[in-house]
Amino acid sequence: MLYAILAYHVEDVVTSWTPEEDAAVMADLSKAHDQLNRDGRLGPAARLGATKAAFTLRGPGAGVVIDGPFAETKEQLLGFYVVDCASREAAIKAARDLRKANPTAVYEVRPVALYLPGMSVADDVKTA
């Protein structure tokens, strides 16, 4: 089963890191990435750009483009992983391994239901 592991952090903290501090965190995260790769369980992963460069599309019809995400939290979504795990517990272990490398981050874990054209949402959820 696929799981999304969403990485949240206080963006101002992350952007305040020196290049050396950032490189050290990324090197530690690479250890968790390498293990997931060796196990053949790491799918797409990305570090997202700054929230000040983000925009939101919402509203009826064509929608309205609004600058920025408007989360009512101190933490922002700064990256994500897609991992293939046999169980909820395996997904939690993967998130804990990532957290060891970046203990001030928060990791949200969600099952992923793939969108497959021609398949109904109900069918897709059954396969997840």
C-alpha cells in the first residue's frame, strides 16, 4: 500500500539554517532515503519551494488565484514522500526514521489512493 508522508516544519526555522546546517540535516535524511531505496519502497519525494512563492486556486467556475497558502498553523508543508509499505506500522517506522534525521519536523502519514482514469473513487479506495 502506498502512503504519503508529509513533512511539516516552521519555515522560518528551516530558512534560518546555515548552508552547513541544512546540508547536515539533508545528509541525515539521505540515510533514511537510502534504506527506503534499498528496500525498493521509496517513490517520489520532494522538498517544496517557499510558501511565499505559493498560490492557491479556489472558488467556483474558473476559480480565483490567491497568493500563498493560508494554513492557520505555525508549521508549513515543506516536503513529502511517497512510500510503499506493507502496513500502517511500516509506514510509521519510515516516518520515525525520517524524524530521527530531523527531530524538529512533524510528519503526517496518510494512505494514498491512486487516481486511475476510468476507475471510480469507490473502486480505487477498495484497492488502497
